[in-house]
Amino acid sequence: MATTKSNSFIVYCDLNDQLQLLSDEEAGIVFKTIIGYSLTGQLSLTDNKTVNVVLASMATQIDRNKRQTHPFLVGGEVGAD
């Protein structure tokens, strides 16, 4: 999903427990992939099932946050009139 135009997304500290279980390389893959997802709405899964679980969890949270009404969103888009 993640199709609402925005230059930011929320990352909750609860994610730390999951990220600490990943190697630095895996965490970097998660970070780069979730940034791409936030920008494009396309989630690129990897061959690593553990990384994919974290990505899916983050994508779900991003989608949930974007569906909520935020003070900076007008008409479902940032700065829309």
C-alpha cells in the first residue's frame, strides 16, 4: 500500500527488539527496503525469511499510520487542497 505522498514515516522503538536479532547487514537491508516501500508502495521481499517478517511488520505499521488522520495530511495527501 503506502501510496500517500509523504517524505516521512514513523518508526516505533518497539521495532528495536526485532532489529537486534538481525545482523548489521540484515538491518541495513531492512532499512533500505522500508525506505523504498515508503516512497513507492512496492515491498521488495528478499530470500531471507527473517528479514521478510520484519519488513512485512513494518509495512503493515506504515500502512496503518498512513490511513490514520494526521494533522499534516489534508484530504489524504500531504498539502492537498
